[in-house]
Amino acid sequence: MARLHERRLHERRTQESAEYDAARVRLGMSKADLAREIGKNPQVVRRLFSAETRNPELKTVAAIASALGGRVRVDFPDAVGH
């Protein structure tokens, strides 16, 4: 069960990284431009887009989303059975 959860989480992060990267490209921003915009080292941004970072900080993800004109939303599934 834990492995399935980890795989789904990895797939979701990979998809989200691709969506952020597509938005960055549409805006004509380099990864270095984006890093400057959010006040982070370019390596941080490169790691996020390559899915090397397993647990990115929410504030970093939110800053990237905001810089790209997006937002972060947290959903809680129904707590049935929990």
C-alpha cells in the first residue's frame, strides 16, 4: 500500500512539474529568471522541474505558482473510513 501511495505521489509531482515548466515556457522565462523572481538559487528551480526534490517546501511551490500566474490549492479527500 505504501509503495502505491509513493508511486502516485511521484506521478502527481511529475505532472505538476511539467505543468509549471509549460507555464514558464509560455511566459518566456528561463529557469534562472524564475529563480530570481522568487529569490531562490537557480539550482532549487532546476531540481523542482526535474523532480529531483522529493519534498519541495510548500512556500517554494507557492512562490513558483504565483510567479507563473497560478496558485496552489490544497484539497482534503473525504475522510470516510479514517
